Amino acid sequence: MKSIFQLLLITAPLAALVLFFSQMRTEEVKNEQRHQHAVQKLEDARFDQSFDDAWGGRPSQKVLEERSKSNEALKREIAAAKAKRDDLDQLFDEDNADMRAAIKEEDERLAKLKNKEPQK
């Protein structure tokens, strides 16, 4: 019974680590998809502008302003995705350090308990 309890004490932090890393990876993938989608929209808009300019002649001032606003919005979206990625990286680093410290403390605690146990 005691070995089962010790096994649970050891596996619980490992299960928490697995869940933590899988959740962080999911969030990271979602953010990367948002970033790639924004970059693709910006490239598509630039291509459409070039195509329209080549076939339609010189665009009007109104069209140029609309394009500028659209490009700026896409650039802000890209910058926001990059900032979110940086935040996630920082959070990951902090949480990783906390998890390592918790694992080290638990290992030390288990080692002390093992040393206090009378040998049979």
C-alpha cells in the first residue's frame, strides 16, 4: 500500500507536467496560426494591389487610402500575434522554472522521507 502511495506522489507531478506542456503547445499553435493567417492576408492584399495596378492603371486616392488602412490593420494584427507569442514564451519560461523548482523540492522531500524510513 505504501508503494502505491509513493507511486501516486511521483506520477502526479509528471501528469501535471504533461498536461501543462500540452496546453502550452496548443496555445502556441493557435497563436502561430493567427500570425500566419495575418501574414498571408497581407501578402494577398499586396498581390491584389499589384495586380489591380497593372491591369487597371493608376488607382485613385480613395483606393490608395483604403489599401493603406487595410495594410496598417494587418500589420497591427501581425504585431499583436508576435507580442502574444513573446508573452507565451515568457510565461512558458517562468512556468518551466517553477515546475523544475517544484520537482526538485519534491525529490528532496521524497529523499528525506526515504532516508528516515527504517531499513528492514
